[in-house]
Amino acid sequence: MTGWLLILAVLLLGGVLATIGDRLGSRIGKARLSLFQLRPRSTAVLITVFTGSLISALTLGLMLAVSEQLRIGLFQLDQLETKLRNSRRNLQFSVEQLSNSQKQLAQARQEGTEADQGRLAARRQLQQVEVRANQLRSELAPLQARRRELEAERNRLGNDVKSRDAELQQLQTRTRNGLQELKQLEGKVLALRSGDVVLTTGQALTSARMAIPQQRLVKKATEDLLRQANLRAFEQVLPGQPPNRQLLLIPRSEVAKVEQALSNGGDWVVSIRSAGNVLRGETQVLAFADVRPNQKVVSKGEVLASISFDPNERSPEQVQARLNLLLAAARTEILRQGSLAPAIQFDVEAFKAAGRALSEQPRRRPLLVQVVSVRDSDTADPVLVELRGINPAEQ
């Protein structure tokens, strides 16, 4: 609405001044007045020219006084274009750095080898690191969208160019910080992919089933357990060095938790676990205590996991993959029920024979295979299982 009012005011002002200039020129011409010793006709022309110049000056002055955008566009446009070009160049450089980092991360993933079963916790932390990297990439997308918005606003010569420049600098700073954090995460990925991690988060240094009949023996039993955990930490982190100092760091509250549980009586399973990933050669291992009552977690004949084999799943590779998945599901189930067994136990030969039978024997209908517990197992006991196949047609 302000633009239309400005145009209307300019038109009215130009018309008024033009009318005044015309009448003034006419009267001066009729009165045959002379200025600066000019002829009357020349004097009238001079007055008309002066009036026209006055119209232009007042029009321009009115537009500059009313429109801040016009003042900025008229006097500061070159500076704004220079700043925007520099900002675009810096942002492009940041985007290229991100692309290079992504290529390096992809190459690091391709070169990585499969970790063994003892490093399952390390792989879980690696997945968390990759999720954080994806979050950083998703955070960079709004920054690039904001850059495009700033470029569009540059064409309209916004009212707060300086504040936008400051915001663009902040976005560039956030982009650089994101790239730095991404590089740190990539370094962490490479460290986890390498063999330098000797203790993973939650890995047990030592575990014992404890039932202390007398109160006076609680403190000594706890100290013996911590001493064994410290020795285990030396063997893993500083192999070959004598365990002549305290490498294990565990909060006093965790020690008190163990002593309190043992003082209450009963049968307990106490584990000393690493609180984080530890690299070979480090001088400290932060740990915590995992105290659980020793109770029955798996019953004899309990079905821990089951899977259905289709008649067309006959190749040895398919059968082996499905059986491995079945055992993994059973392992997950006993962990969910509170077992501390490092792995489930089964007859390897029977397992191989079951795989051959599933591959060689013809089937017309799906076959249900179950993992069943052979005996009762407590929290700290190994879990012994066997495979059982049930044909639905025979039920």
C-alpha cells in the first residue's frame, strides 16, 4: 500500500510543480522580465528548466526519504553483492568438505571387516555413531535451504541485510562445527573398525555366583572379586605387564551396592563390567557392578524360539542362515529373561545333522523348527538347548 501512495504523491507533486512552472514561465514571458541580462524569451526558458529540475529533485528526494529499500539498492547494492558472493563461496567450500567426508566414511565402511562375537557391543556403538552422522547430514539440509532463501531475499533487497549476513555467518559456523563433529565420529568409526578396542561397553571383566553365609566375610569376598576384575583388565588392556597397581576404577557407590546385596543373604550373581570402550594401552578402566539374584530363568522343555521352513527353502545356504537366525533369536530370549550365560550350548553334530536333513529331505508343507531348553537354568548357568522339528500335518 505504501508503494501506491508514493506513486500517487509523486504524480500529484509532479503535476502541481509542472503547472506552477508553466504558469510562472508564461507570466515571466508575458511580463518580459529579464534575469542575468538574458532576453525575456531566454529568461522564460530558464525558469521552465529550473522548474523541471526542481520536479525531478523533489521526486527523487521524496522516494529516497520514504523507501529505505531504494536507498539501500542505490548506495549499497555493490557491497551487498560482494558479501553474498563471499558467503556463497564459503558455503560451497563447506559443502565440498562434507562430500569428501562422506566419501571417506563410505570408503572406511567398505574396507571394514566383520567383527567377531566378542565385539557385539562395539558394533552396537558403531551403529549409534552412524545414526549420529546421519542426523548431522539431515541438519545440514535445512541450512542449505536457508541459504537459498537468503539468495532469494537478496533479489528483493530486504530491510535487514546486515542481520541476514550475521545469520548466514552463524549458519556457516554451524556447518563447520557439524563437519568437525562428523570427522570426529568418522575417527571413532575407524577406531571401532580397527582391532584396538579390547574392552567394549558392558563387557564383563569377571562374573561370580556368590552366597555369603556370614556378614564378616562380605567385605573380603567383594575385594577378591574386584582384585580378579583388576587382573582381568590388566590382561586385556596392558598384556604382558605385571598387575602391580590399580587399573580398575569403580565408584564407591557400586562397591556399596555389591556389599549391601551380599549382606542381605541369598544367592547372587555379581559381574564387574566395563563402563565404556577401552583401547589397548590405556591407563584406566572405568567399571560398574551388575548385581542380580541367582534365580531360575529358563525351565526344562521351554520353547525359546521357533521358525517355519518353507518347502522351497532347501539350499544349504538358506537352511544355515535360517538356523543361525533361530539360534540368535533364542540367545536374545534368554538374555531378555535375565540369563548371564555368554552363549547358548548345543550339540554341534546334532545341529549339523538337522541342517543336512532340512536340506536333503523333501517337504510338501512348511516345517516348524523350535529351540527348546534341555534343563532348568539359573541366572549364571549355561543354557543347554536342542532343536525339535514339528510337522503341522502330524499334529
